Amino acid sequence: MSNIEQTLSIIKPDAMERSLDGEIKLMFEKDGFKIAKEKKIQLAKHEAEQFYKVHETKPFYNDLCEYLSSGPIMVMILEKENAVLSNRKLMGATNPKDAEEGTIRKKFGISIDKNSVHGSDSVDNAKIEINFFFKN
């Protein structure tokens, strides 16, 4: 039986301002993902703070929220077998310098902060994150 999952992907402001959303979406599709839903939005800082609430106690929290709300983002629901793990593999390491060749972050990431994409880190978080952006 196939294990089709959904995961949330965000194309972050650094990639959007360089008009990389088309190329990044193509990388997802070539990797077998179906983009079930997508929308381009701009978050207010308080919304970014809600979204990243899990990181509230970490030193980078404020910068992360500032950054995510600094420009338009593309939020997408991706579907595929084992979507969460597949997406994390395709994105590559958080720091583009450590990311493997052929990954999104290796190809487009500028820095550990401006690493072009976000993806859910677990099936449970994927449900929470998808619900955050795509409340039915």
C-alpha cells in the first residue's frame, strides 16, 4: 500500500525576490511531487511569529520572523509517497554550504538564514503547518 503524505513547503523571500519560484517548483515536480495547492502571500511579522512559535526560545527566532515576513512567499502543499522525508532530502541541509549537490539549498541558498525553502520536519508538523496556511 502506498504511503501518500502531504508536507508543507515555503519558497522563502530570498528565492521569491530572485524569481526562483518557477525553477524550484519544477525541481519538486521532477522529483515526483504533486503540488496540491499553492498561494503567494505576504505574512505580517505577528503571523511569522505564530508560525515559528516552536523556535520562540531560540536566539535566531526574531531574525527568522523578521525575514519570513520581509517579502512575498509561496506556500505549497506537496504530495508524494513519504513526502516529508523526500522533501527534506530534496531541500538539503539547512546551511547551503553543507547541502548536497543537486539540492534546492545547494543550488539557490545564500546563507543559513536565506536558504530559499522551508519544509515540514515531521508528519505531525506538516499537518499543523498546512492548517496554518490552508485553513479549510
